Amino acid sequence: MASDKEYMSFLDKANQDLGEGHAAKKQQGAQGGSKTAFKTTDANTQAPQVIKQACADAVYVTDADEPFDEVSLKWDGSGLPDETEFATLIGHWDADSADISIMDPVDWDAQGQYSKLIEAVREATKGNDVRVYRVVRDETRCEYWLVSWEEGRIVGAKALGVES
């Protein structure tokens, strides 16, 4: 039988933070590495209150349930950006060859789980067109950006999806 000391060592190892490697990778990216977090807000901008409220308890359900983040990015274009413009807007590390697809919210939310978020984005932009941008990060992770356009900015919510 194992001693208490060996058992505690086993538990400590089993409960070790697996994110340590990811944190180091993220720090490396911030210091000139290739892949970092995408930009969700610009300076001096905030998501509308209705979106903040909708994001407060919303979780995107995949292999790893992730919270939704508010989005508020300055946008000089009229209407929603295309895939390359969107990649540039969020600070994608390779905007010209980013794997981004545009989806209809109804197709993205076929089960109706996120209708509260979709309606919040639509309400915040006074009924403007709402789209979902699917941004591939790597083999198992995609970010889903539920956004719309209002004068001078793109607003909405985004969440990470882990799909194994």
C-alpha cells in the first residue's frame, strides 16, 4: 500500500495546473511569437448594456464550456466586414490566409440555445444584420464571433469552442 506522502504527491501531480504550458506559450506569443489572443475591444469603446447583460451568464457549450466575451471594435466600413477585413479587425496573426467563415446565426444556433444573445446583438444594433464569424485557431479550437454593425463599430459577443 502507498504511504500518505506518496498519495499526496500523486494528488498534487494530478491536480497540477495544465494551463502553465499555455500561459508560457501565450507569453511567448506576446513577445513576438505567432499566436496570441484576438482583440475583442478597442480603447474607449464598450459593448452596449444589453450585450453585457446577455453575456453575464452565457456559456458556449462544447467539449470545454466557455463564457462569452463582449465585443466592441471600431469599424469604419459600412455594413459587416468580409473574412479578411474581419481577420485584420481582430488582430489575426495571418489576416490574409486566416481560416474564417461567415455563418447565419440560425445555422450556428440550430438548437436555439443562444437566442437571448442573438436578440441582444440585434437589439443593440437596432435590427441590423447579425452574423457569426467562425475563426479557426488550431486543429481543435475555433472562436465564434456573434456580431453586428452599428455606426462606427462592430459589437456583439464571442466564445471559444473546443471541438475534438
